[in-house]
Amino acid sequence: MIRINDGLSIADDEIQLSAIRAQGAGGQNVNKVASAIHLRFDIAGSSLPEAVKQRMIRSQDQRITAEGVLVIKAQNHRTQEKNRNEAITRLQQAILAAAQVPKKRVPTRPGRAAREKRLDSKKKRADLKKLRSRSYE
């Protein structure tokens, strides 16, 4: 059981973890040891609340495939265990981000002082341009 927060948790069988060989520099260790972790989490088939699922799928996260599967690849550490923990931590962060309900925007209007300041600067600019015209010569 992976605990996200007080009210959210997902079962271990909802995520698929597989060990793969890491990319990049690292010499013999990288070439022979499968220490990177590939985590797959099916959002639609999970036990998360429907609102959280919808926010996760609608998010612009590049790690979510067209089928609605979140794919996380962790390969920063030398050991498989550290990479597994990092992948699970990233999954928790993604779910926590989707669990937060975005605040509804309250449209506001500029105040009286801001309107007056704007009109005053427009008037000063107009007066400056009027001084440049040929009508005063």
C-alpha cells in the first residue's frame, strides 16, 4: 500500500515496476546491471477518486501516454532500491498535485486610483506629442 496523504492511498498491485538498464555514462556498472526502474501507473484503472483521475489525465504532463498511463523512469542512482524509491516518490508527487483542487479565479477590476493614473499618463503623452506637431510654428 502506497500512502499519498491522509485520505489517499493506492494498492501495490496498481503500479507495475520493472528493472531496466540505465542510459548514459557509468561504464561497466551501467552496461551489466539493471538498476533503472520503469514505473507504469494506469490512471483510469486505479482506485483514485474520479476527480483526481480527471485532473491527472487533463494535466499537460508529458509522462502520461494517450492511453492514460503515467510512465516514470528513475535512473539517477546506482542502486535499484534507491531508484525504486525515487520513482514511487515522483508518483506520489504527481498524484498530490492532481489532488489539489485549483482555486477558482475571481475576476477583479482596476481601482479608481489606477484608472486615474492611467488616464493621466495618457494625457501627458498626448500633450508631449501635441508639442511636436507643426501647428504651433
